Amino acid sequence: MPQPTTPMQTFRDVSADAGEIAQRLRAGAVAAYPTEAVMGLGCDPANEAAVTRICALKQRSLAQGVLLIAADFAQVAPYVDLARVPSSALDKAMASWPGPFTWIFPGSERVPAWISGRHEGIALRVTAHADAAALCRAFGGALVSTSANPHGQPPARTAGEVLSYFPQGIDVLVDAPLGGLGKPSEIRDVLTGELVRG
């Protein structure tokens, strides 16, 4: 089981603590935090070791890839090959954000293999969850977001469920409410509109 880099710290007031959480994320921390529907695991997408730790916690292959969330499109734009995205497709994605909609975009050269996995595209969401967006703003960019659960198990919906799944390996726990959505975000291919996950 991956060990935390430092003792786990719990935060309950993101508006007050976002800066400290962001500092720990920049230092390689793995965080559990609320999203629109479930608790997520996240880290700095540029930190291969942190992403690898998350996949080990979830017992999930790096080849599956992970999605990124952001506070606004500017934070994810560098990961997108915009030359391959028709304006109509981009407009459709932008009209759904911020919100619980994840879109798979053609990835730019900036997307590392540990984020895209075996996929050519990259899954991105501009989150409507206030705390998750505040973390992205404090961090200064997009964050990894994958459901907080071992592979094949139901996603955690509370901080207590996160700890029952992962008694070790989490550096930062944000114990705050979910966004009230009943199920994880819909995922569609931005170029085709095809539903990947309903």
C-alpha cells in the first residue's frame, strides 16, 4: 500500500485553507476532496509519482488514464490540441461548463503518458463544485480527479468512506459536502458527441 509523503491532514474550510492545500499538492501530495457527485482523489497532473500513487491506491492501471478538472477553460486549454477541435464542438463543451460534464478532447503534446494512459484523447471538466474549483484556483491549474474507491468498488461519498477504503496513502483529506449530483459526471467525446459514460 502506498504510504503518504507526510502525515495526513484534514481540512474542512476550503475557502480558508485552499492555499495550504495547494502548497501540499505542489509538493507531491495526494488529496481526497469532494466533487459534484462523489469524493475524488487528486494531485498535480505533472507529478508522475503522485499519479502513480493514486493508481496504486485504486488498484488501477496507469494505462486507463485519469481526467483533469479545472476552475475555468484557461486551466485546461494547454492540454488540448485546439487545431483539431471545430469551433462548434468547443462551443458545445463551453456551454456545458462549469458543470458535471466531462469531455474527451484531442490531447496536445503537453499531456503526459501517465495522464492519457493508452488513450489518444484527454478527459477534461470545468467543475461546478465550489470547493473543487477553489482548489484549482489556489493550485494555479488543473488537478487530477478520479473517484475515491478501489477499482470495482462504489465511489466514496463521504470523508469516512474515503478513510475506510484508504486508511493509509492519503496526504490531504478535504471533509466538505458533495455537490448533490446523484451519479458521476457524464463523459462524451467532444468531436463526435458519443456518450462514453452516462
